[in-house]
Amino acid sequence: MAVHSPALRRHQVLRFAAGVALVIPMTVNAQRAPLSANVRAACDAAISIASKTPGIKTQRANGTFHDERFRAPISGCRILIDGSFKKSEKSGTPADNLHDSWQLQGWAELADYSADGHDGTSFAFRKGDVACFVRGEWDGGADEPEIPPTDPYHVTIICGRAEMFN
């Protein structure tokens, strides 16, 4: 068993304490920044619009989110929606309703994020210092051979500071 002198022991404690002092500020800085009032309002509005669709399940989270369409991660909120085309037949899907509502409310569509196809849709809108991106995904079937689309769909909404969408 090694016997350490009091001076060596004091040196080890100081070295350990210095390491702790360096770690604490990094941990504090790594915490998520709170959402701005405008981003929070956009997230609240998006979930309110989407929630009018019957038969959906939603999950909302705040944080930093990655998507292949963004050059950098987006800090803000993310809303995940699972739904059924059959159940939303009369009301429209959350993606359709968000697109229509944002247009009516004077949001500007960001053309770089727009795409539509058999298996999904994507678009983004901006109003002031906030932007929201929507991606809808489903199995759209096929034309040749004819395969009908399947029922469930998944929608992801990410809202954050508009400057992050440039």
C-alpha cells in the first residue's frame, strides 16, 4: 500500500478541485436556452392547428433538432404527429391544415423547403423572426404495378428562429 505525504495528497486534491471547476461552467453552458416568446407562440399555434385533426397522436419537445434539410441544427420545438388518412378524411391532415392556416395568417412560404410526391410532402413558412418546417411521410403506394397507398402518416414540425433556416 502506498503512503502519500500530506503535501502530495494536498496537490492531488487541488488538481481534482481544478478539474471540477473547469467542468461546472461547461455543464452550465451546455443547458438548453429557453425558447423565445415568438418561437413558443409558433409552436403553440402549430400544435393547436394540428390537434384539430381527429385520431392523431402528438409529442412535443423543446431542444435542438437535426433534419437533412437544415445546414445546422435548429434550436426550438419539435412536434411529432402520427395519424390516419381515414380518420382525417373530412378535416384534412395536419400538414394540409398547417399549410393552409399559415398562408391565411400571412406567413411567407420558403420555396427552398417545398417538395411533394407520392410518399410525402415538405414545406416551411416564415413570419417575422420565426420559421416552421413541416415534413409529412407515408407509403404512397405505386403506379406500376398499381399498389394503393397505406393509411398511416407521420408528420414532423420543427419551429425555431428564422435565421437558422437561411
